[in-house]
Amino acid sequence: MTGKVAIITGGSRGIGAGLVAGYRGEGWRVVASADAITPSQDADLVTLAADITERATAERIVDTALRRFGRIDTLVNNADVLISKPFTDYTAADYAAVVGVNLTGFFWLTQRAVDEMAQRYGGHVVNILAAIGEVADPGTPAVLAALTNGGLTAATRSLAIEYDPYSIRVNAISPTRAGQVSEIVEGVLILESSPGITGKILRIDAGLTTGR
């Protein structure tokens, strides 16, 4: 066991479930959240069914991690909502759903986690970006993904500079193609094991965006 603790949002399936397995495989204790998630039988894995758009959820997730494990070393912001529509077809409900999870949820949970990290010992934040948010696809219109990806990319770089004096690193993974979950998990773990890297947008793209 490493004694380290990770919080992973969107941890019930896909990339999130892969990240939970990846961190547990490295000996980390994990708090995983999602709108709906199966209760854990693993003493070193806590699962929380939670609405990430609510500010109170950030408090509950962080408080659970501290109460159960006593610390937070890494936050992985993986929760994501994708709604693909022509730009003029988006509704107010669509906007609220995407921005609520992708930006508002990120904001409140990261604020709370970073505050805890800064008071204690440093830490690491990793933001998982949406594949279609950076590389536009004429067959899959997704301006809300592009909008929220842009915000997360800028926030990653800004927070990396702001919190470097507190030994808190902030990075992002940009899977700019439909890659395997294992590739994304490997990328996150590479960032985790690279203490000199901060403010990095690591692209998992098999060379797709080379030269851009």
C-alpha cells in the first residue's frame, strides 16, 4: 500500500472505472463518485452516489475521503456529460446539464480539494477532457463539449501556475481520438509518477494532432 488517496469522479464505468482499477492496482485508496454507482466491498474503495453539480456534493466527497482515509493526494475530474446537437438546437436544459457537470462540478470539487491539499502537503489534480471537444468532427457537432473543454484547458494551466508554490500539480489528459480506456489510464498514471510535470495537457491521440 502506498498510503495515498485519490478521488475519482465519474467512477462507475468506462474511463472512470478504469481509473479506479488503475489506482487500486497501484496500491492507492480511492473514493469514487458517480450519479449511480455500485456499493463497494473493498475496504480501500469508497463509492458515493452523488450529483456532482451540487456544491454540497464537493463537501461530502472531500469529507468522506478525509474521514475514511485521512488525506487527499490526487483528484481526477473525470465526470462528463456529452450532448451532440447542431448548435442552434441546444436547449437551456442541455446547456445546464453539460455546464453543470463539466464546469460547475469541476469548480466546486477542485476548489474544495485544492484547499485541503494546500493546507496539508501538496497534491495533484488531473482533468480528463472530452475527445471531441478539441478536434472538431463535422459528423458530430458538439459545441458545448468544445466550450467546456476550453474552460478546463485554461483552468488547468492557470491553476498549475497559481498553486505551484503549494506543491500542487495540475494536469489534463486530452484523448483526442476514441482511444482505449487503458491508454488513458496509463497516461494518468504516467502524470502521477512524474513529479516535475505540471500545467501539461497530455494528448492521447496516436499522432492525430501532431503539428497542430
